[in-house]
Amino acid sequence: MIPALNEADSIAHVIGKIREHAPWADIAVINDGSTDDTADIARNCGAIVLMQPYNVGIGTAVQTAIMYAERHGYDVTVQNDGDGQHNPAEIALLLQALAESDADLVIGSRYIEDRGYVTPWQRKIGITLLAKIISLLLRQKFTDPTSGFRASNRRVIAFCAENYPFDYPEPEAIVLLTRAGFKVREIPVTMNPRYGGKSSITPFRSAYYMVKVILAIFIDMIRKRPNKT
């Protein structure tokens, strides 16, 4: 599953790398209201293209792909960003951890090991704070709750097709799934610089995001505990 907003510069590269390292995989690009040629390029590369009528946000875009996976009977999904930062060569590591442990969701973390990835200091402060809050609330250590490089099993697919955060979903999904009784695990991965395009996350948006998601997490914690499907 590749959520993509104006990733025309990188989407063919990402699809090609996934085909190289996971040739057995079906690739779904969720075109989240792009105004460039992202959808046409992805379609010409042979990907399944799920079109959003306008920019609905990453949470709804990802849930669209999850619903597609659930309806078509897939047993595993892997989320991979469209900007080239996630290394498709490490998809196999996510799937191995999913198969060989009791985890229902495996997240690729930039911060378990120092592999040279440099996060802008404003974002690193926010991610560290968010990780500490989530770790404290869930009584389990997390290092990279904003990572979108993750693999889910059939049980998580079925649950998230019905229940998924729609704004900035990665941290909230950890809370939601853990409180529902699913097992969530991190493994170390290597992140790359963006292959192309420009991030939409400015310092102001980064700060706004952190405040908003922290408030959302505290609200999630006082809501009724969700049930597994």
C-alpha cells in the first residue's frame, strides 16, 4: 500500500524497487487527490491505482487500501511511503518478524539503531516526546511511532477496515490496536532521504501535528476500549 500525494518524481522509482525486492507483491497506489501525474505514472507501472476524489488525508487514504485488501482476501499488507524513504529491500524483514513472532503489526523504526538517518531537530523533538508518551501510556517501549513503514496481518486488516484514525494515523493506530489487544512490535530499519519531491511537513505543521496527535491519543485512552473483530 503506497499512499501518494504529488509523488510524480518518485513513484516509478518506488514501484520499481518494490518489484525488484518483492516481485510476488500486488502494489496498490492510493492517489490522494494529486494534481500532478502520480496516478498515470503508477498505472503505467502496472500498479493498482485507488483514486480519491480529492485530498482526503493519509489516514483515509491508507484505510481505503486496507478496505481493498480486506475485501479481496489479502492475508498481509505492507505500507510503504511513495517518496522513496522506505527501503523495499527491508520489506522481507517486516514480513519475517510478522511471521516469526506473536506480533500482529510490525513497524520499521529509524531509531532503534543509529543507521545514519538524520531527522530535522524540530521533528526529532516531537517524535521523541510522542514516543515517550505512547510508551508510558501503553507500558511498552516505542521509538518511532510516526513511521509509516509497517506490516499487518489478517486480523489487523479486518479490524482497521472498520476502525482506523483518519487524520495522522500512525501514532493513534498503535494506541488503538494495543488497547484492542493486538501485539505491536518495532524492528530496526534503514531510512533513505526523499528520492524526489518536497515534504509538505513544515516546522509549523510539525508542531501543530504533534500537539494535535497528543491530544487525540489522550482522548483515545479515555474512550471505551475497542474490541477485536
